Amino acid sequence: MIRAVAFDIGETLIRDDRGWGAWADWLDVSRHTLSALVGAVVAQGRDNADALRLVRPDIDIEAERAAMDRAGRGESLDESDLYPDVRPSLAALREARIRVVVAGNQTRRAGELLRALDLPVDALAVSGEWGVAKPAPSFFARTIELAGAAADEVLYVGDHPQNDVVPAARAGMRTAHLRRGPLGHLWADSEYARAADWRIGSLAELANLFLPE
């Protein structure tokens, strides 16, 4: 029985367009170019941050992020960054008496911005606050703790098979692969995505699993 659902953040709850656009502008490269590079490294199974290193091989990403903040061009999020199915689907899960938590690889600042959106969730945490990121087993141990249920009673939902589905399953959690965003679409038919307990195209599909007939 599923008692809690834990959500990834990027390309699960929020679009990554704004963040990558900000990086392209900061590095003085066209948004199309950076977008294509992100697609290329994703297709190669590399970390998407490698796209920034292709633009500037010697980049110190954290130092550049701090410089962006000082210049007033740091991270930002608002309602337009949410996928349309997010609020109604999270609310529906809570109405079905499912505990809803958010846990993903994001900075502390992103965590603050997400909390400011006042999503219908019971708890929210990001890797920047925990000091550990996916796919590390300790990240999923923290997620299970946040969910407040036994591992096999927690469903983890994400778009990245290798970062979300596989390590969550290894931690004893149930999993749902979301076909959304570059990674979600690219790896939708991979053996990793097929290993998920559920494969969905929207969060509304997930919510329907727990609603009464």
C-alpha cells in the first residue's frame, strides 16, 4: 500500500527552461546552442552540467552561480515554471490521504523559491540542504525519512531513470517514471524506465491511481 508519494523537482514539477536560459545568457551563448548541448550530453548519458563545461571548459559552476546572484541574475521561480498538472495532482493525492513530499537535486536557493510557491505538499527538501544528491543511497534514505513511511510504502516519481527510478528501487521504494522533459522522453523506452512500477505521461495519471472509483 502506498502511503506517501515523493516527487523529483526538475522536469517533474518545474520546467527547466528558465534556468538553462539564464545560463545561456550569462555565458553569452545562444539559448538554442546551450539547449542543443544539453540534449547532446543527455543522449550520451552524461551529467547535464557537462553542457556548461562544453561552452566554457574551465568553468567553476558554483563560483559562476554566486556571481550570477551578486549581479541580480540568480535563480528565480514563479508559478509559470510549474507544469499545469502539478497543483491539482498534488492536491488530489493529499485529498486521497496520501502524504506528499518533494525531494530533488536543487540548490538551497531553489528550495527557498519552491517553498515560496506554497505547493500543496507536506514536506519539501533539496540536495543543497541535505549535503547529498541523487543517485546516492543516502539521498533516498533521507527521502524515506521525510516521507514518514516504510520504504515499500513510498512511491518516488521522476523523469530520470538512472537518477530516480533505479536508485529509488534499490532503496526499497516503489517507482514511477514520468515521460516528461528531455531525459524523460529520451529514456522512456529504456530498460531502466521499463523497470519502474508505473510509467506515466502526466502527474494526473498518477493521482488517478489513488483516487476512489
